[in-house]
Amino acid sequence: MSILQMFSFPFMQRALIAGMLVSLCAALLGVSLVLKRYSMIGDGLSHVSFGALAIAVALGVTPLYFSIPVVIAAAFLLLRVADNPHWNSDAAIAAMSASSLAIGILVISCTTGMTTDVDNYMFGSVLAMTRADVALSVVLCAAVLVLFLLFYHKLFAVTFDENFSRATGLNVGRYNTLLAILTALTIVLGMRMMGAMLISSLVIFPALTAMRLFKSFRGVILCAAVTSVACFCAGLTISFTLSTPVGATVVAVDLALFLLSCLLRALAVRR
């Protein structure tokens, strides 16, 4: 079956559109998160999202509408903890992550007849994407991209030197909060495709790969964006061809490219 025939299926078209948008948003935000050493927040938020989605399905409400405010609230909390010198941010993220995962599993075990949909959020599924999911993904991803481009220079300043940014009068807390909200939205949107267990890889791997190949912030941003979208498209194609899970296949492609970038960097250093 050719690639054109493969993407003639409506569910593959929905997966491609939503996946490319989420991958692009995750890569753009991932650079700032990795540089600020906030990359584990993405992992913690994915587990919070799973717990929220499990509760939403059990209550019979729309999962995305319920989980978005919950994950945004969790992002606020984790950001406050990360900025507080009296708290251990790594321990706080780990505690929230484990607690949310446990709550989600307990809700699933106590709810009968509703586990399949939640499992799709946990491990990801192309078939789980609906037209409503794609429409919401397009709207929210467009909002993420517009806000990122609009506040690009502010986010750049906050990413590299918070103290200097604060001294120049920039409201650092506001832009850290914006970064957390955009990350929360991206994590929730990517749950359908990648699952709670793997969505954070879209945030981390493209940024790490780009940092091995480029030194400027703009170069890293552009490389991460292209890398993330290309790896998702390749992973989706391989997944459909070999009948493998989409999330795991995309991560495997991201990992392979990251290892290749490490090899190229090592060869360049030797020369």
C-alpha cells in the first residue's frame, strides 16, 4: 500500500493533522523547558492529565474539557514549587505524578464498562481520534503557536537569564506561567495520539536532538520543530505499515534520530 493510499483513510488524516500540530507545539515549548531544566514537568503533567481523563470518563463528561483546567492548575502548582527554594521540585513532580497515576488507575478499576477509552489515553491510539478532537486540537494548537510567536523574545529572555530579565523590569512570573499553560495544553492535546506514558518524549527528544546540532536559540527552535514533525510523520507511517503502536513507534524514531545526532556531534568534535 502506497503512502498516498494510506493517508486516504479518514482516521489517518485526522491523526496526521492533529499529530503534526501537537508535535510542532511540543517541540517549540520543549526547547525552553529543557534549557530551564523543567523537562520533567511535562512528564508530571501527562500523569495528571491521565488521572483527570479517567475521572472525566467515569463521570460521563467530555474528557478534554474536564482535563484542560485540571492540568493547567497542576502546571501552576508545579511552577510555584519549582520557584520555591524551600521545596524539592523533583520530589514534588514525582509525588504528583505517582499520585495522579494511582488515582486514575483506581478510578478505572472501580468503573465498569468505561475502561477502553481511558486506556487509549494512557497508551495512545490513532483510532481514538475523532473530528471533535481534531477541531479542538487545531484551535488550541493555533493559539499556542500564536502566543509563542507573539511572546518569543520575552520567552527567550526568561529562558536564558531570569535574574537579568527581572532586573530589566520583565515580569518573569507571568511568562513562566504562560510557558506552563502552553505546555499543559500541549500535553492534554497529545494524549490521544501518544498516551500519558509517552507524550513527554515529544517535548524532550526534539529539543535534545536540535541542541546537538545547533548552538543558536533560533537554530535550535527551528531544528526542533522540523525534527519533531518529521519524526511524527515517519513514526505514523511506520506504525501503520508494521501495525505497531503509534506512540511507541514515534518515540523510537525520535530516539534513533537523537542517537544519530549524538554520533554526528562526536565526529564533529574529533575533527
